[in-house]
Amino acid sequence: MQGVQWRIFVDWAILNVPSWFHPALVWMGTFVFFFFAGRARKTTLRHLRIVLPGSSRLVNYSRVFRIFSNFGWTLADAAVYRLQKPAFTYELEGEAYLRELTSAQGAIVLTAHMGNYNLGAALFAQKFDRHLRMVRAPEPDALSAQHVDLSLHEASAGGVQVGYSSNSTSLALDLLNALRNGEIISIQGDRVIGDVATSPVKLFGHKAFLPTGPFVLSFMTQKPIYPLFIVRSGYRKYKIIACAPIVGSRNQTREEEMAEAMRRWTEVLEEQVRAYWEQWYAFTPVFADRTASTD
């Protein structure tokens, strides 16, 4: 399920299959993904046991199916917007924080693998006429990476520039310069893939490792971190959730400031995942303790 073929098929279906048949395609795709993506299915099931404790195995399997279905819709919506540019509607939560972000002279958007972050980045860049630098984990397939890069470029009319966390040293310097020049960068801060700096945190009462990169950048540039999420609320309808910025204090040491910032981020992340668990697409392990990895 990691190759580029299924991404190409989604594009083909959007252009050649009537929109009224798209729900059936998403439903069929969900069945295929559910039964053949065994590793992602098991990992999602483990996460649900922690996020929503006390549920039966059967109930959680139905929730996994719902998560996969929502993931299918986000892929379809992103392709529809990129290829056909129809009207999407959205509502705002935390509009004052969003206004602060759009006018900021340098800021870090911290988000999660939740809702439709690719579509959200494109909408943000076009709606507010701000270029956005998006940091992503490296794709396991080179052709998939090319497809993702091209898709974001087309959807945002060049407003989103992608950098991969595998290029850690050069990317860090580039991001530092971008922040100091007043640009906005976007990073997903809910899981770790590859060789990136991490720090242990408590997430839903369990040990997890989250990337420290966003917090190091914030400390070094004294730029605020804005937690931001975009979740699907209906057919071509989304909700943008902007949260209070995480701002460091010059009265703290680097270690104290970063620890406090990460604690505040995990609180926000827990709140949003608990509210929108059906749109948390964490298909690789997040939790590090044995309870989280026991079938």
C-alpha cells in the first residue's frame, strides 16, 4: 500500500468517474485497505485501546474501519481540489489565533496526521496569500514522494514548499533562515519516523517519543508555535481549529522552555485526538511502552 499506483488510481477516478459514484469507490477502497494493510490496521487498533480505553475488540475494529474510511475521503477530497478546484466550505474555531498566525513575521504551525493536512496547507497558502514550508517524513517510495510534491505544488499554485526530515542538517538551517525572514513553516508533531531528534513525553498516560525539532526552532528564533488542525465535517466541508500559541519565556533555560512547550503541545494533541479520534491517521506506532504494543 506504499507504492504510487493507488495515488495514480485516485487521480484517474476523480477525472473519469462521476462524482455521485465516489462514495462507493471510497467504501471499496476502505475494504481493500482494511484487509491488506495489516500493519496499519494493528497499529491503529493499539492506539484506540489507549485513546478510548474500555472498549471491546469488536467495537475498536469498527472504529479502525471508520478511520480508514475517513482517510479515503481525505485522499479523494485533496485530489478533487487539486484537479477540479470545486468550492470547499469551512468553519473556523479560534479565528483570532488564525488571524495572529497569518499576520505573524515568522511562526511555526504544529499539526498532526489528522484530518486533511495536505488540503489544509493548500487552502491556507491560497486563502491568506502566505507561502508555507511544509516538513514531511520521507516517503518510503521515491515515485510517491514525487507525486506528493507535485500534488501540493499544483493544489497550492506553488504556495507550499516541501522539505523532508531525512535531510536533517541542511533542512534545519533552511528552516532557521526562513523563520528569521518572517516565513511560516508547518511541521507534524505527533509521531517520529526516521533519524530525527526526539524527547520522551506522556501521551494519554503512556510513554511516547515526539520530535523536538519544532521546539528547538522556536527557542532559537523566539518565534511562536501555533497548534493548528483541519478536520473533515461533511461533504467537501472542513473545520479549521487554531489553538492558543505556545510561546517560550526568556526567563527559562532551554531545557525548561522546551519541556514546558512539549507538555503544552501534548495537552493540545490529546484534546484534539480525543475529540477527533476517527480522523487521527497515525498508521505507524506512536507509543513506546509495552502496553501500547500488546495485541
